[in-house]
Amino acid sequence: MTVYNFSAGPAILPKPVLEQAQNELLNYRGSEMSVMELSHRSSLYDNIIKEAEALLREVMEIPDNYHVLFLQGGASLQFSMVPLNLAVGKKVLFVNTGAWAKKAIAAAKNVAGVEVEVIASSEDKNFSYIPEINPEMIDQDAAYLHITTNETIGGIAFKELPTTGKVPIVADMSSNILSNDYKVEDFGVIYAGAQKNIGPAGLTIVIIRDDLLNAEPVFAPMLDYRVQVENESMYNTPATYSIYIAKLVFEWLKNLGGQAEMYRLNQLKAKILYDKIEASPLFKSPVSKENRSITNIPFITGDSDLDKLFCIQAEAAGFKNIKGHRSVGGMRASIYNAFPIEGVEALVDFMTQFELENGNGAK
Amino acid sequence: MTVYNFSAGPAILPKPVLEQAQNELLNYRGSEMSVMELSHRSSLYDNIIKEAEALLREVMEIPDNYHVLFLQGGASLQFSMVPLNLAVGKKVLFVNTGAWAKKAIAAAKNVAGVEVEVIASSEDKNFSYIPEINPEMIDQDAAYLHITTNETIGGIAFKELPTTGKVPIVADMSSNILSNDYKVEDFGVIYAGAQKNIGPAGLTIVIIRDDLLNAEPVFAPMLDYRVQVENESMYNTPATYSIYIAKLVFEWLKNLGGQAEMYRLNQLKAKILYDKIEASPLFKSPVSKENRSITNIPFITGDSDLDKLFCIQAEAAGFKNIKGHRSVGGMRASIYNAFPIEGVEALVDFMTQFELENGNGAK
């Protein structure tokens, strides 16, 4: 049975990357050592982390005045680290677009000396759209405006970025980094957990503009961006193996044509699925058309028993992890960079089959 | 050429573990998915993390009133997390035994509301011994006494634990967890970076006694032990693949006879090398005999040019990462659980050969 893994994260990785990792697992480049066994201070490993950074800079076109950090703790630790580094004694602005934005807001509120203002929210319609942001809504004294570029659970994404004047945008880009057409120079800080488009869980990418580095030290060196920058992500031992896998993913992505080609393919994959949903007598999208994510696509029948049946039958047919997040139900197809177009086509065929068996006029 | 990897961390892993990881890399138990690709909420992954915890509890004989956490950020993040959770508004006691203890002390001093007292230090003799701790030195109102059970760089280790009355011992056990005969019930908190005796870098084990969990929430949920306990290490996505490798290592260790057998083997390996050093006309140990580490064994010739020559020739002969830490120089053999006894014997033979070529009466 062909298996398609629709997991929202940890998610599918490119097969050529896994094959190379497998080949090299016990003997990296003739060293007779696994990458997991390499000292992070060895020249062999130093090449890996430096190449990982260089490749990420290339595929994301990261300008020279931005630093790239390979950290740990996921986006959830960044929810606290960003205000701690950038906003003590200041005000920060948030757009509340769903589950992940809410977590970021809650964490910022708990950092002493940080004033939090939610300037827009789509909570009124169950986070099914991205609220509009006008330049007048941006307090020019704010340390930053925080957005979640893509809500993994709700399935909505920013297509256009807000106009914010001199206030930098800080973005949780965990679920659509490297899969969209954002430009790094439009952000002050970008952070992302690796486990969707980059590599294994436990690695966090932070891209930060030099002028935004904290002037004052943060109480904990591990939480201090400037300390991490000065130590080139090696204040302590980084997640060495995860960085190696990320490097292989960046190589794979570069060889396929880079971020622009990923974006083209992701749009294509999403269109196939959205077209199916639009034309379906049974399935529908709970999300406003203009703000639909191309990486996380929720859909429902409107009948939770039928949703359950679909999930059970889909799972049995090899469509893994298609169940919607426990907080919202229904179905969700997470189709990140490594997810093959054949998997989307197979899902669409399966949905058609399911309609024939269950869907007469149910929409 | 046979390669022996003496790296202090990330360090050698058991070959059977790497072979199993390699076999399963693209297809974990018939799922057609890599463990890296498994959702952390899937039943397949849930079994992995639960089994990892059960195995660690078994091999370390962890009592039921202790929690086991799989966190991120290394011991360096624990240096800040422990005082943040256990000691705000209180006093903490430290024993200064070297590079790692100093980092822990510095981090605790930077946590607001924590009073730090260093009750003993071996800095006077370049951290070549473990200072004596008398019960009278322990302020019974202190939140805890912090020790570094094994100094990876200096090569000294606690054989006996201090008597502390009702004050719990908090231990950075990064470099000798699972390789010694410590009893968990003698500690309040044990923490360890995984990259020496457990698995890949980027995973941190915390073992904490239930009554020591923080009463007040910590500002950042990711830094809050109680939040992590309540979420069974899944407040966010944990380092899933590293936990899987750790599980394989715990299995390997259990099958070999558990921690007691590891301790026996480690003593044996260390004795072979220390006996050689003792008898050598050229090599000597910079460390007090009673406090010598069995996992990290520094040695010198007393002539830094000769040390350099030894490191170059050893490297060329397949003895990798034998160079001492850049802060102390000389040589260092890190011989953790996964390091084979044959590697120690081969090193001893190589040292003998080097003596013959360079060592006439140089001691």
C-alpha cells in the first residue's frame, strides 16, 4: 500500500534526504563516525553547520544584515524569547489569527515589563479569515507587530503583509517557511520550528535583523539572541543531527529550483485540492477563500459522523494523519514542500470515491 | 583503519543502535514512515516516548515520586531553569568544581531573586580535585545544593555525595549519567544533556522529585517544570527523533546488564588507562587520584609541544578527538558507556609506542 503522510508536523521529509541520511548513518564521508557522533567543534561538523546556513541564506535570499540561528525549544520558546529580547519596557502589537497566535500572545503577556495590544482578531468568525490591518492601527512606538504567517490548525495564511511603517514585523513562520513567496527583508524577525518544512523536531530557525539584537543581556544566556549570534549558535552543543538533516533538505530544495519553485508547486498542489472541495457535493472548506493556506488545508462534510468515517477509511487506505486537529475536528491535509503532488491527486480520487458512496446531495 | 572516537560529546553511540536506526530510517515498523516523520501525537510515536521513559526508569531505578522529562536546550538551559523554578526568593548553594560548575553558578546569579553561595571550590588547584563538603557547610534553609557530578573538561567526579540534611542535591549529571552507581533517591533534581551517554545532542533529560516542582508558574511555559510534567514533555513538539535514539540506547544498555554492568565496565576501562598513565615514564594525570573521573580522562606529558605531536599522530592513527579541551590543553580520553574496551587497549598500546619514540626519561 502506498502511504501518504498528511501530518501537520513532525511531517513528511523528502525521500532523497532520508535515503542519503540512511546511507551515511554509520559512516559520514569516510570518517567511520555517524553525524550524531561528531563533536560539534570538529571541522567535519563545522562544515555541516556552515553549509546549512549558507544554503538557507541562498534559498531564502537572506540579506547580509540578518543573522541566522539554529536554536532549540520550538516556536513555543520563541513566544517568550522574542518579547524578552526585543520588548521589555515596550509595547508589542499582535494579530490574533488562531491557536498559535493566541499562544504567542499569552506568552508575551507573561513577560514582565511588556505591554501587549491585540490590534486585530478573527476570533469572531472562529479564525476563518485574516483580519485587515490598516497602517493607522500600527502604533509607531511599538517594538514590533507579531503575526503568524500561517495558522497550521485553522488553515489560514497571510498573502499580503501589513504595512507597518517603521515597526518591524516579527513572524512565526513555522508552517510555511520556505514554501511561500515572502521576502526576508519585509520582516524584522522570522522564527520557525523545523518539523514542517525543514527537518526533525527539536530544531528552531531564527532569522533576525542585526539592529534588532537586544542591547541589554537577557538573564539566561541560552535565551539571549546576542549571545547566540556571538557564538554562532554554539553557546552550547546545538542539535547537531537535526541541523545536518536540515542541510540535506536545503540542498534538496535548492536542486529542485529553490523557494520560488516550491511556491509554484505548493500552489499547484493546493489548487488541486481546493478545486475538488469547491466542486464537491459533500466536502467544504471552513476557511475564507482569500486567506486559505496552501500548506494546511482543512475540510469538512458538515456531519461529524461522516467526517469520522472518512478519517477511518482514509487511514485504512494509506492516507495517514488526515484527521483534523483535536481542537477543531474534521479533516486536514498538510501538504508541505516534501509532500508529493501524486499524494494530493490520490486523495482527490479517494474523496470522489467517498462522495459516491456517502455523498448524495449532502452539501 | 579502525577509528576510535574519544569525543567528549557529541560522543560515540552504540553500533547496534546506529544499525537499527539505519535499518528503520525510511520505514519504522512497517509504517512506510521515518520516525522523524511521525506525528508526536500518533500512537506509534506515543509508544516510543512512553517506552523510552519506562526503560530509563528501569535502568536508573527511578522511584515513582520522580518525574522524567524529555526537554531541549541542554544543561546550559537547565543552569537557568533550575533556579528559576526552585529558588526565586531563596538561597542556593554551589560547589565550584570547574568549567561547568562555573557556568551553572553564573547563570543562577543572573536569575532575579536568587541568592547564590559557593560553599566550596577547588579553583585553588586548577580544579584538580573535589573539595570536601561537611554537613555544617549546608545552610538548612537553602533551596538546594548544586553539584556537577562529573567535570567533563577537568576530569574529576564525585564518588561520594555530600551529606546535606534536608537540603536536596541538584546535579548536572551530563557526563556520567547511566555510567556510575549514583542512586536517584539521593538527588532532588538530576539533569543531563543527552549527547554523551544517551543519544543525539538537542535532548535534555530532567529527573525531578515531585515535591520540588514549582508552586508558582514560571513566566515562560517552556521553562516551567510543572507545565512540562503536566504535559508529559509534550507542551510542544519534543525532539522526537532524539528521544527515539535514546530509547534504543536504553534498550541496548538494559540488554547489556543495566547501569551496574555499565559501571563495572567503565571502571575496568578507566583502570586500564589510569594504570598505563601511572606506570608511564612520559604521561601523567593532572588530577588528584581520589577524584578521578572514569568517563573523562585527561593526561599530559608536561611538554605542550610533545602533547601536540601526540595529538597529531594519534589522530592520524585513528584515535579521534583525543585532544584536550581548548581551555586546558593536553589530551583527554572520553570513554563513555558506548566506548569499547578494545579502543582503550589500542590507545594504551599507542601510548607505549609513543613513549618508546619520544619518552626517554621525560617524566
